[in-house]
Amino acid sequence: MKKILAILLAAVMLLGLTACGGDQSDDTMKVGFIYLHDENSTYDKNFMDAAKAACEKMGVEYVQKANIAETNDCYDAAVELVEEGCDIIFADSFGHEAHILKAAKEFKDVQFCHATGTNAHTENLDNFHNAFASIYQGRYLAGVAAGLKLNEMIANKEITAEQAKMGYVGAFTYAEVISGYTSFYLGAKSVCPTVTMDVQFTGSWYNEQLEKDAATALISKGCVHISQHADSMGAPTACESAGVPNVSYNGSTEAACPKTFIISSRINWEPYYEYMITCVKEGKAIDKDWTGTLQTGSVELSALGAKAPAAGTAEKLEAVKTGLMDGSINVFDVSTFTVGQKTLTSYKADIDSNVEGADTEVIANGIFEESKYRSAPYFDLRIDGITLVNEKY
């Protein structure tokens, strides 16, 4: 009998060790994730991959709910995750915030974390948190790679310096997208001073046909390079068909676009997931507003494409990355751009959503201090050199 009990005990221990990739007990922590789309969206897949990696590394269980709209469906999904025993619930889309906040106020023993949100620092709840990353640094680096490609095209007499026009497919005319496309443009402009850029919005975070149509329209208007802040393969595949160089977002598209893929930037969410799990495990408070950086490993570039990048791109990117990390290069250095042909010396941004109008001075020492006063982007300036083809809110 003792031998049988020993065998059974060993089996139980083995199950406990392997069920979710690490040491666990019966009261193992459980984390719930809410995604706007599924793995077909590059945006959501980026979160999904990070959740799997972080939870398995940390030895915690996790539950994922995909295709959750920015409606009361999000609240319902959060309630279901609470009922399933989740200690932490994370939602990945801007429009989820109001519904996650509602759940946080109701279920105070559960920690709720939310990407791209703006309200945690003013709501001041112990169990509600926002997180994002300084992805504008990654987009700036990707822009440098794009600018080097334009220079190569100019040197090869494929285009003239005056024809160095990029196109950008954006989802909505929000600060997050404006901050992203502006930082991308400024990166390109830092190495190709004649560059201009047209931006066309789709009015959707994920619509492959609209994104493909927008990229095609921009190419027809003379754009010789395309990038995006939208979540499908629409723009990259349009570029591959047209033979136009492309910088994608949230992961390499080289497998589908081997001739035109240059590079991609993304937020790596693993460091934040590991941070929030560690805080709960150790009984520590999670930051109200957390911003990942190049230093934390939260801002990443993919490997360069094999065919499309210009010679010397890798070396230049390393040098610029070093400058961004040591502070000798600042993405939103106001001396590098103008607004209405004027250099800014002051700008008040709408940081606190509970205060009407612009409320916080964000330019100091010649730098627009993006993501200093909250994690979600608030750069919403329309700088010279960039033309908006349309607007979508």
C-alpha cells in the first residue's frame, strides 16, 4: 500500500510541475487575457505570443479570450475571467478601457491591467493599471532604415531627391497613431532630409482590404515606400505586389513579402507581463502607469530583411539605438521639425482625462517629452512635411 501511495503522490507532483510549464501548487496564480481580435491580427498575435511566453516562464496558468469587441462584451469577458479564478486580467485594446475599469471597480480583489489606456493615473484605484511602451523609439529606428533605403534609391537614380515620398497607412487619427507616424517620419528625415510623407487612414484597426486599398492608393500617388499602423497584412502584400519597399509593424512579414520587407518594430509585452505577475506574487503594488523602453527590452526591432534594406543599415541602426538609449538622440527634439513653419517652444497636452482641455506642459529643454506624464502617447501635433490624405476618428 505504501508503494502505491508513493507512486500516486509522485504522479500528482509530476502533474503539478508540468501543467503550465513550471513549479505550481493547487493555488497557482491564474492570469486572464482579453484580445480585440485573434491571431490573424498582427497586433493581437503579438500580445498572445508574449502572454504564452511570460506565463510559461513564470509558471502560472493563463486563460485567453479573443475577438472581444470594445463594448459591454469586454466587461462580460472580464466577469467570466473573474469567475474562472483569475488573479490578474489584462486587456489589449484602447476601447476596452471603460469596460475593464467598470469591472475593476466591482471586483476589487482582482488586478486589472490595460494596454494603451489613459485613465489609471487619475482614477487612482489600487487594482487598475495602464501600460504601454516608448514604441516611438522603435518607429524612429524603423524610419532610419526607411530613410537609408530612400537614399539608396536616389543614389541608384531610381528616384530623385524630390521624389522621396513615403506613404503611411494609419488606423485612426488618434495621438497614438500620430505619435507613431511622426516618429517614423522623423527617423527617415534624420538621414534623408528631402523626405515627405502622406498618411491615409482606414477607420479600422484591422481590415485587410481597406489597408491594402490605402497602400495601393498611396503608391498610385507617388509614394515609393510604405509603412503602417494597422494590424493586417494588407499593406505589406500590396507593397510586395507593386515592388515597393515596406516597413511593417508587430513582426516580420518577410515570409510573405521577401522582396520588399525592410524591418518591423514592435512592443515586446513579455517584460510587462513578467513584472505584473511578479508584483502580485510578491504582494507588491503594480505601477499605475508603466512605460517600457529600449532598456527594459520592451521596444524591439525585427531582423532586417534579406533583400530590401540598404547597405549599412544594421550598423547605422546600432549607432542610433545607442544614441536613443544614452539620451544623445531624442525622437521629438523640437529643433528637428516645425509646425506651421515655426519651431515650438511650448505645448500643453491633454494628459489628464478628468480635466477639460490641455493641461500639462510637455516641452522641456527643447524636447517634447512623450510618455513622461502617462504611458499612452499624447503627441498629437501635425508637423510640416507630413500630409494627411483623410481623417478618421
